[in-house]
Amino acid sequence: MVESILQHMCAALAEGENVKISGFGTFLLRDKGERVGRNPKTGIEVPITPRRVLTFRASQMLKDRIARL
């Protein structure tokens, strides 16, 4: 059952949809533009290509439960 749910979530994210789990949080897709980064060893600036990243935003209910610990 868990595997099935995860497969549905992965399929939705692959199609560009956000996934919300009530009381837990939301998995959001975000497009990051091209930017300039720096190699920490050499200090040389290098371009970072644009990409789509997955982020997670916890629900207020989850945040409240964690704060009580």
C-alpha cells in the first residue's frame, strides 16, 4: 500500500504537479534559474545551469507537533 502511494506521488511530481498530504505537508516543484556559483576549493566562479528542484513545506500541524517535543 505504501509503495502504491509513493508511486502515485512520484508520477504526479514527474508530470509537474505538486503533492499535498493533509496534516503533513506539501511537496512543491520549483524552477531555479541559471546563476553564478563559486567552487569552494578554488574560488573560481562557475555557471550553475537552470533546473527544477523538489522542495517540502511542512504543514502547520506538523510544525506544532514537532515544537512540542
